[in-house]
Amino acid sequence: MAMVKYWGDEKHADAIYAVYLKKVRYVPPPGYDGVPRYRAIDPDRPQLQCPCPGSDHLQWESVKERVIKAGTVEKLVECLVGADGTMDSRHFNVFFATYRAFAEPTNVLDRLLRRYESLDKEVNSSTSALVIQNSIRSILICWLDMYPEDFYDPDCDFAMLTNLLDFGQRSKLSDLRAKSRKLLERFKHIQEEGGMIAALPSLDQLAYAFGYDASEYSKNPQEKVKMFDVGSENCVQIAEQLTFWDAELFRELIIHQCQGCVWSKRHRLSNDKVYTVKATIDQFNAVSQRVMTSIVLPDCRPDFRAKIIAKWIDIARELRALKNFSSLKAVLSSLQSEPVHRLKSAWALVPSRSMAQFRDLSSIYDMDEEGDERNARRILEQVRHGSVHRD
């Protein structure tokens, strides 16, 4: 028998709950001395599933467990504290990963603080009120730890953190005050340094150089042509450094900023609200632009352009071996772009071996009839499970 079984939905005016039946050990009525009280089944301790010798009463029972599926903002915030007064960690994770689609951080914070302060009068006479207050305190601390970017609002002079500091002082919550103060100092330093996005790495900070600067090529284009290294000796190094910077950016990526409901409002939001996603896009565009500008250098002979194209194909091959599909697509997209693709005389001089590699790599991103890159998705899925090895 399954320990938890879905029973159905329970609808209310302000919420919809999913109801589950949970199999637990029977708890005898108070004052019954026949057997001890039991807790829910622990699958790691099978001995709890064995009936007690000599006991002939009910061993198991099913209890209903409600999990909120949808509701008003007020109800969703209220359900962060479970029916037993403790923090519902499952609902916490779901709510704080998605709430930005329908609520503002300031709204959620105000509701939590109001609920905490509304229980102040009951704390001395009710143990449950104290338990709920401790749970709200835990929610606030977890929120600060797991989603600190929600509190970054320099346009409002960090009003949320200031509000938390005042609340912590009124409620004598020293740990919450200390954490809020530390985060406020950190954010003020970040603001002085140029904001959240300035704290992330960018291609302009790369240690290696291609020997070409788009902002200066017009001064002496012939010198820039000479500086570009068309040798294949450093292809691995370039691919590794691109991969290093991509990895740095993806490690900093905040998942909820990728949600369509957040990204679709990017033009109305400040860059600091989607800064990790914007940084990865800027990196992709920067790589693509550098590939393109290195090939379309002015006053450049077709044979030299062919060598540059061949080198980028070699770099793309190394990126594929390193499983860096972000920079790989940036390089291939640039090679397939109109300004580069129309250089027929240069492409005609690219070695046949390089052209074969280029076609093979490009096939990764071929679209099917529905416009979906199924081949790329399949390869990424294999990489995720560790079944694709370096060629």
C-alpha cells in the first residue's frame, strides 16, 4: 500500500487544495495505556511497521493531508506556516520560486510582518502563537539566505531591508537584524560598484585577447589583420577560457529570473531584476560579435579570411568536446550569419576537412518541421546523464 495517495481537490473561495491520504500508525486516545503512541511510518525504520506483540487494536489509519495548489496571495502566504504551526518547507520552496509572477516582494514581506505582529498579544497566553511566530521568523531568515536579490531595491533606498531592520528591533529578533544589516551593507557596496550586473564576469575581462579590437580597427586595419593569430596552437586554450567564463555565468544564474513571467517584463524592470539572464545573453552576443568582426576585417585577402574561418571551426570543435553548447552555438551562429556566409571566395578556400567538421557541428542545431532543435535537446539530455564523452 502506498504511504501517500492522491484523493482529490478541495475547493474554497480563496484557495484550492490537493488532498492526500497518508497512512500512519494508529494513535490511541489519550489515557489509553495499552500501547505507546506512534508517529507516521518511517521507511528507513521498518521495525515500526511490525505490530506490537499481543496488541489486537487498530494498527494503521489514514489521515487527510491538504497541500495548497492555488489561492489568493494572502492565502498562499498564510500557508507558508502549516496546520501544525511549523514552516511548510515544501510550500516555501514552491512559493518563493514562483511568486514573482503574481506578487511583489514588498507585498509578501508586509503580509508576513503583519501576521507576526498580530500574534504579539497572544504569545503570553498561547503556545501555538509563539510557534507560529518562530516559524515566520524562520521563513524570513530562509528568504534572506536563499533569495537575497529580492531585497535589492536601490531605487527605493533598500526600503525592504530597512523595514526588516526596524521590525527586528521592535520584536527583539537579533539574528534577523544582524542578517538584514549585513545584507544591506553588502548591497550598498554593490551599488557603489555599479550594481548587480557589474559584479558578474564579462567577456571584456577575459585574460586572453584575439588581437583585434572592434572599437579601434578603423585606425589601422592592416595592423589588426597582422595581429590576428590564425594558428591552431591556442584553439584549446581559447575554448577552455570561453568555457570557464560561461561556467562562471551559469553558476551565478538565478533560476526564477529565467521564468517567462519575469523575463517577459524585462523592458519594464530594471536590469538588476534579470541581471543573471542578461549577463549570459550579453556573453553569447559578445562571442558571436567577435567571431563575425574577426572575419569581416576590411582590406583582408580571401585566403587569410579562410584561415580565420578554419580557426573558428577548430575552436567550435573544441567547444563541442568540452560540452560548452552555449559558446558553440554562438560561434556557429556567427559563421552562418549573412555578413560571413556571403564571403563566397573565402569559404571556397576553407579546407574540405574543416568544412566537413562545420557541417557536422551545425547539424546539432538543425530544426525539425515543428521548428524544434530536437537533436540538440537529445544531446543535452545525454550530457545531463553523463552518457556523452569527449570525442
